[in-house]
Amino acid sequence: MANFLRLISTKALAGPASRAVVALLLMLIVGVIFHADGAFYRIGTHRDALRQASVPGILACGMTLVIISGGIDLAVGSMLALSAVVFAMTAVWWSWPPAAAIAVCLAIGLLCGSASGLLSARLRIQPFVATLAMMVFARGLAKTVSHGAKVATAVQNPDGTYRYVSLPPVFRWIDSRLAGDNLSAVTLIFLACFAVCWVLLARHRWGRYLYAIGGNEEAARLSGVPVAWTKTTAYAMSGLMAAIAGICQAAQEQQGDPEAGAGYELTAIAMAVIGGTALSGGRGGLGLTLLGVVTIGYLEKILSINAVPEASRLMLTGVIIVAAVLTQRRRNT
Amino acid sequence: MDVAGLVTPLVRMSGITKRFGRNVVLRGVSFDVYPGEVHILAGENGAGKSTLIKVLAGVYGDWEGAIEYFGRAARPRSPVEAMRLGVSVIYQELSLVPAMSVADNIFLGRTRGRGGFVPRAEQRNKTREVLQGIGLRIEPDTPVENLPIAAQQLVEIAKALSRDARVLVMDEPTSALTAPEVDTLFSLIGKLKREGRGIVYITHKMEEIGRIGDRVTVLRDGERVGSRPARELTDAELVRWMVGRDLGPGFSPAAGSRAESPSPAAVAGEERLRLENFSVPSGQGSARLAVEGVDLELRAGEIVGLAGLQGSGVSQLLLGLFGSYGTNTGGSVYLNGRKTVIGSPQDAIRHGLALLTSDRKATGLVLCRPIQENAVLADLRRLAPGGWRAPARERAAVDALARALRLKAASLEMEAGELSGGNQQKVALAKWIQTGPRVFFLDEPTRGIDVGAKQEIYQLIHEWTAQGIAILMTSTELPELLALSDRIVVLHRGRVTAAFGRGQATAESVLAAAMGVES
């Protein structure tokens, strides 16, 4: 029996993809065990799990790209908040057409991401430090722009009174459910982001550059890879994903909250790491991250249907991340 | 300085044999150091000098033979024990902690104090004493990284002296120093001699051997060839001691000596590369240039061998030509007759240059990625012109390369790190051949490769020159360089000291020029 289990575990933990699948299966088993009076078996639970994982999942797409290149982006949560606030302001308060509001948010995401990238790639500041700085800066910017309050349908008049404006339809479109209430638009947006990032990584030479830089930056440089430019655009993509996530978040919450997304960067990192993208860089992929997104999505759902308090959830997530990294460690023969 | 047999040597090593597995690196080597002498340890790369020093310094515990430290037999099991016995080594890559101060570095590992607290004032005073003793006027609290390399080296020496080192071993100490800094170091060495200490000095530089050496011992292939007072050993004899052997086992006549049968292209080849007064910065915090005033030309189908010992600048020359140092290089470079500025490796590739680096694991391959990815990495701009890749096209290219280079791998999806050394080198070569270079720089192309793979690589090099590629290569294996090169250019301390035409070079003349012997 012991040999059988050992054989299974060796095969099952052989490649990163199979390890990620095993992680997901384990999570589902945990869900079955802690099914909270059958709540885990309801279709609505699974639907919600996927929907709630979508916004962090969008962040995880960009995060995967950055981690593969050997870096990290701690600023995605703050950039999400900045984008949510700007989207709400432009679309709700100033009644901009949705396309313009979205364009501005995406531009801001690209700008912030590129700034992190330039700090890291050209000024050679460690990515941890550069994106930590951006994290704080973007959060501060979000609060400044929104005057510290949530940007919602209540608009302040010059004389201090408030008037109420209606929520533009784009908010409802993004937050809508399709296919008979089973698929949310946000999930589709997540899948679209996933597809774009996946195709860039797998089919564009830019993706190959990312892997090479993360695997051995000096060898990449001496092989003619444009290291600084590639790294900068990786962070720009992460910023873009954060901007998209912010727009979705604003639509789901029906407001632009400058405090939104706090801690989301860690969730995004957890999704990438559980999926099997190594923090050291040079390995991993978006397919793996997708598995990680679903796994973490279920984790959060299981914790929520079992009414686990917030504090315990955080501790548990921490433990799980360590466990995931340890099982991901390659067995060096 | 006369060394009488009545004086006890500071250190006496007898019959030292060291093996690494089946590889015998030192065979019955005897070596001693007397008080007040500078004993030069000389030999080609791989002769065993570093290993002998490490045995003395307690880095290795398992060696055969005996060592007497100040008359008493001992076998230090760690460098700390050897230091306590009075032997300190100053390695080429200085072992100082850059961010810490001079005082902290000198007392590293020996901070005395109650309850773990560092007695700063006491340390500072002691440091000032030691620094004064060697004539170095700097504040003990200066962070080491703020000091120039020459001063850092003196701090290392101060560190050794503060541990009462009676024997100091210096491994190529002058490679990063300017002439006046070398003078300072040598006068300090003179002072240490007068204090009765012994100095083991490893160097390749003929001028230094003559200048400060009292005795010279030459190692060759792990054995001691001989020892002689420096005054009595002529340059020619020294070189012969270092080199005198048959052509190594890695070389076979099948590859052919190019001096006898040059490829047709080499005879009539057009000029591909010309350097005028080319220089490369040292970038080590030293004012020196790694390469200076180099004139060179390279024709299609030719192999020019760059000979040079450690510190000669050959690798830096190739890196500088390849754009690795950006536009910081000096002088002029002409490609196919036209003056060109190579500002980056991307530029270099675009102009048809290729560089196989000396360390395939560190700078040549991305070990965690598959062979397939490594092989096309340098050519993606051509294979994927719009950015979007065509995997079928890439796979076909790599299949062809694998066949041409006779690459042995279970699958092209294997990670490069899982291959043998020889196959890894073939992947690196494949990567560069894929770019279709017209000039190929090879930095130690057969380093760490078994005999069979070496032969295959020699064959490939010949084929490439027959196709018209111009090759500039370096190698520390003299027989290999002599056999492969049409012409040889020798560097010493960054300058060209000799250039040999077809069939003119001999192992002795090349090594002599590499050591700086004036011809």
C-alpha cells in the first residue's frame, strides 16, 4: 500500500501541470469534507466561486508574466483601486461615454505599470522595492483623486448638498450574468485577459524573451534579448490587467472605492504560485495560473461557506502558500 | 637572498597528492617557504597551483602527504585552523564584505566583546595600528566598497597581518592594479620580508618574477618540475619548464594542423574585421583598461587564435567587440571595411557577429528552458519577424541544427541543464550558428568537454571556416590553440605582445609572450 501511494505521488507530482491539478483536486476534496450542510454541492456555490475569483484572476494573469520574467509586482492591488476610482469618477460623476472612461483607466494602468518597469529595468531598483513604492504611491493617488471617499452615485454640489446621479449602463453590463445567470460578464472578461496573455506568452517572441530573462538574464542579454524593454512591458501589462480588474471591481461594487484591492496582490501571487509558476522566474505559464485561480477561488469559497473568520482565513492562506511552494520545489535527482 | 639549509622553513609541504575522484590533480608535490623570502609559484592554467595553495590553507581535508607548520606537523581541517597556524591566503576575488567598514572586515569573525557586543573603539584603534603598519592612510570606518581595488587589496593584507600571519599567499595580486599601485604593493612586500614573514606569490608575469621573486617553483600537470633561485632561472628555461610536454591527449592529428593545410578561403578571404587601437574598460573600480591599443585583422575563412593567461584581457576583448560593454570601448572597429559602432549584443547580432561565451552555464544557456528554446533564442528577430512565432519553422530549424552538430539528446524538449557538458556546448554553438554569423568569437569553445566532443567541435570549426566564417577564438590549452589557429595574437596585461603568422608559433614562444617576455 505504501509503495502504491509512493508510485502515485511520484507520477502525480511529476510535472508542474499535474501538480497543479492535484492541488485543485485536493481543494475539491477539502470542499467535500467541509461541505457546510451541503452548501458545497449547490450549483450556486460553484458559480459564485468562479465569479469571485475572476477579478483577482485578472491580476494573476499580469502577475504571471512579471514573475516569469524574474520580477514581482506588489502594486496591482493599488493600481486596481486607482483604476476603480477613476472609472467611477469619469463614468458616473462626469458622465463620460464608457469607451472614453475605460480608455483613460487603461492608459493609467499602462502608465503606472511602465513606471514600475522603468524603475526596475532601467534604474535597476529591485522589483520588490520598485513595486512596493508604486503600491504606496498608487494607493495615495487613488485616495487623493477621490478625496478619500468612495466614488459612488452621490455627487457633491458646489454648495455642499448632494445630488444623486444614476449609474451608467456600462456598470450593469459588466456586472451582468449571462447564460441563464450561470456565467458572469466579469468571468468572460477574465477569460479574455487570460487568452490574450496566454497567446502572447506562448506564441509571441516577447513571451520567449520573458522566459529567457527570468531563467538567466545575462545569457539572455548576450543572446541579443532586449532585456530592459521586455521587462518594462511586462510590468506595463501587469498595470493594464490591474486597470481592467479595477473597472470590473467598480462595476461589481457599483462604486469606486480607493481602499479596494488591498491584499489582492498577495492573492494574485498565491494563484500564480499554487499554479506552479516559480517565484525565481523562468518557469511556469498561464495555463498553470488558471488552475491556480480556480483552486484559490474554491479555497476562498470553502472558507466563506464555513463562516471562517477573516483572521483565520488569512492565516490559512499563508500556510497553504508555503505548502504549495514546498510541493512545487523540483526534486533534483 | 640566500636561503641556508640551517634555517627552519616556515612551512614545509612534502609529497602532497590530491585527488578529486579519479582525477589526480597533484602528484607528490613538495614545496616550502623560508622566512624572509618571496617564493614564486608558477605554472600554466590547470597545473595545480590553486589546489596546492588550498591544501596549504586548509580548504581541503583529504590529501596525502605531510605539512609542517613552523616545525610542527599539522593537518588543518578548515581555513580558520590554517589561519590560526599562521597561514593566510589573499585570493584574487577579494574576500571582503563590501558594505562593511574596514575595521569590521578586519575583525570579521573575531570580534571580541562581552555578550556579543562589538567593542567599536578598541577595534578602531587596533585597525588604525595595523593600517599604519602597512602605510595605508584611511579611516577605519570607511566602507570597503568605497575604496579602490588597490586599497581593498591592502585591507586584505592588513586583515591577514592582524591575524599574525607568518606566511601570506598572494594569488595574482597585481591583475587589477596600475603600475604605481604595484610599486606600493611591492614595497609593502619588501617590508613584510624584512619582518621575517614568508610570501608565496602566484603569478604569470615574467617581469614580476624577476622583480620580487627570490625562488621560483614550477608546477606542470600536477607535478613539481623544479625549483631554482630566481636569479639563476632564465626566462627561456622557465617557459620550457612550464610547457615542455607532448601535445595533450585531447588533440588528434585527424583534426589536422591548420598551419600545414589552410582552407582555400583563408588564403584569399576578404577582410571581415579590423581593429585599430581598440580598448576595453576594466570597470572594476580600477583606472586600468582591461584591453589597450589592440590592432587586429580577421579575414573570411580564417581562424585567429587569441592567446593569453589569466588577466590578459582576452575574454574582455571578445565581450567588448560584441557590444557587451555598450559604447564604452575605445578605438575603431571596421566590419567588412566599414567603420561600425557596436553598442549592444543586439547590434552585434544584426551585424553578423556571434559570441560563444566562456561559461556556458552562467552566460551561455538558459538552463531551465528546453534545448528548442535555447537554440532559437538569438535568432528570434529573424524567425519571428512580425513578433508572432511560427513553431513549425523553429522546430525545423532546430532539427537541422541538431543533425548538423550531432547533438545527442533524448528530445529537444529536454531542459538544457540536463545535458552533458559537450552537448550543452553544442546547443550554445547551435544557437549562434542559427544566426548565420560572418564573424564568430569563440571564448574557450572546448572548456570542460570530453575528448570525443572536443574532436567533433574541432571538425565543426573547420567546416565553418570552409563556409567562409571568420573565427576569433581563445583557449588556455596551448596545443589546441596552436593546432587550430592560422595566426596567433598574444595578449599580456591587455596589450598585444606578439603576433605569429602561419606556422611561426611554438608553445614556448607563445607562452613567453603571454607572460610578458620582451622579444
